[in-house]
Amino acid sequence: MMQVFSDWLGVAQGWLFETVIQPLVFQLGLGEFVEESFEGTEWLLIGALELLLLFLVLRPLEALLPVHRISDPRARWNDFLYTVLHRIGLFSLLIFFTLDPLMDALAAQLRFESLHPLNLESLLPGISPLASFLVYLVVLDFFDYWYHRAEHHFNWWWGLHGLHHSQQNMNLWSDNRNHLLDDLLRDIYMALIALFIGVEPAQYVVLVSVSRILQSLQHANVRIHFGWLGERLLVSPRYHRHHHAIGHGHESHGVGTLGGCNFAVLLPVWDMVFGTARFTTEFAATGIRDQLPQTDAHGAVLPGRDYGRGFWAQQWLGLKRMVEYAGKDVV
């Protein structure tokens, strides 16, 4: 099945490249980037297919089984903009011109130094392609869990990651509601891990795609859970929603202390092993405590912190929070 999908994807990539991308590259006078553009076409195609799948499957589920009524449609549209930019737009171009050349250069340097990445498949001779895919998925998810915990541990990092948690109308597009700097750091981190454990580039594209689709499901505004056993095998919308819950998902040891629960990206086993799992039947309200109106010592009600409504405002305020939080406790 994996081979059939890979073959089909290769045919579609070749057609899209020859019909649309290659003529456009030459039209723009960027002929020296033809080879790189072919690789980028695969990411573009995968991203477009993901968007189509989300529209056909998750969007109807949100209409059928919503957790809450969307009180701010603009906020959801803004999340959709993030998703488009991340999967097929600006962010993809940023990665294409920065991360891909960096990874290619690093891989070439390792070969020049006769340093070969650890290939997990060589440690398991005779392993099937599907089993190999699952092994890499588990390993990458382990490292992704620790990246996510770091975002909730270091004050400056939470200043960026808080943008992701500030959505009080969480929906299927909210997975990509991230600060661009945070996204860039994560993509570099995950690409380095993939490089050093020997993931093939074509396989990495599919691994990333599967992870992104599952994370879109986790953030969806759907009243869905996987049952007692399923919740412990795969992160569900209910399990992940508790990670976004006001006062729970990103706080621990008292009000205003960074930490939280349910950091797992795909597999709850990491939360269970490292003591950060919290299973609940509640579909909690999402957001950050400091977004709510605050009462000062004199009894005056003050507005909550502004995380921005539009894309650029959110990006700018994220940088300001990063600087603000770097030298002090978050309250």
C-alpha cells in the first residue's frame, strides 16, 4: 500500500511540476532552482491534498459534532490563513529557501567526512516498509514531545508558543496557529533528528503529512474521544483539548507557573511514562488565563492581555512577549 501511494504521488508530482511549476520557474528567471523546485513540488502537492482532506472530512464533523459555537468567526478565518500559509504558501517557501539547502549541505558534509547517519532500518534487518514507517513515526514523536515540553518550560519560548494557546475558538485550523519563529525552530529540530536517524527524504514528507493530519484532528472543534483504551494509544480531540484548557493545559504548581499536561503530539504513552498525562471526560474551554478580565487590588476590572486579532499583530506581539518573559517569571 505504501508503495502504491508513493508511485501515485510520484506521477502526480511529475505532472504538476512539468505542467505548472517548471514553466513558472523559468518565467521568473529562476532556472538555477529547477532541481530544488521539483523537490518543493512534492511538499506543495502534499499540502494541497491535506487541505482537501480537511475540508471533506473534518469540516463536516465540526458542523455535525461541535464542542462549542464559534463566537469569533474572524479568529477561525485567521487560523485558516495560518494553515494555508504553512501547508502551501509563504512558510513553505521560507523552508524551501532556508531549511532544505541547510539540510542538503549538512548531509553532504557528513558524507564527505565519512560520517553516516544511524539508520534504524539497518538495526532491524528484514523490516517491512510499513513497519519501518511506524518505527520512524514513534521515534520522531518522542523527540517532538520533548520539544513541546520545552515550549512550556522556558519563559521566552512560552512567549512565542502562547500564540498557539490563545485561540479561544479552537478549531481544525488551529494546529498551524503558531509564531513563524517557533515553527522554523521546530522544523529545523525535527529535520535534524530525521537526518541523524536515517529517514529518507521521500519518507519524511509522508511522516510529516500523517502527523499534520492527526494534529488537525486533535485541534478540531469536535466532541470526539477514543474511549478508555484508544485515548491511551492516540491523542484524541478531547485529550488534546485539555492541554489547551484555561488554567490547566499550560499551568502547574499553582496559578501562573509554567508546565501543564498532555504534551504528547501523537502518542499519549510519552505523557504516561513521564508523568504529564491527565485523562478527563471534560471538553474544557480553551485559551490562556491572562486573556480573561483581571481584577486589581482596588477591585477595578482590567481587560485581559491582547494576543492580537490579525496575523501580523499576533506575530509582533509574540516577539514582544518573548522579550518580556525572558527575564522574569510568567504570571
